[in-house]
Amino acid sequence: MPPRWPRKPDRNDPDYRRLDDRMNFAVHVMVFLAINSGLWFFHIIKFSNWSWLVGFTEIWGVVLLLHFIYIAAIANYSVKSNG
């Protein structure tokens, strides 16, 4: 069952922004895992020489780590003031 928001979604609501960022991060992790596991599966099964695959996975992993650091430590979810 998908998460339900108890009130009208508003991007100015700090709790909503925090939940939205975490759900976006979860999607990012799922896409990373799906694509990289598929690439590595075919790399191993076909005994291919994809020298770029290690760098691809490492760079995407670093981007994923930076995404996590942003939502966990950097993002400011305080209430925005108008003006």
C-alpha cells in the first residue's frame, strides 16, 4: 500500500519535503540496483570484457552516496518564510 499523506500535499511543508526527498532517494536506489545488477549479470554470463562497467558502477555509487549525504545531512527542511 502506498504511503498516504494526512493533509493536502504542499512543497512548503517541511515534513512533506523530507518524505518526498526520501522517496526520490529510494527510487534512485532501486534504479541503481536494477540496472547495475542486470549489467553485471550479463557481464558474468557472457564472459564479456566490459572494462567500463567497474567505473560506471563506482561513479553511480558515488552519486548515490552524495544523494544520501544531501538528504541526511545537508538538506534544510525548516519552514520557508514568504518574503
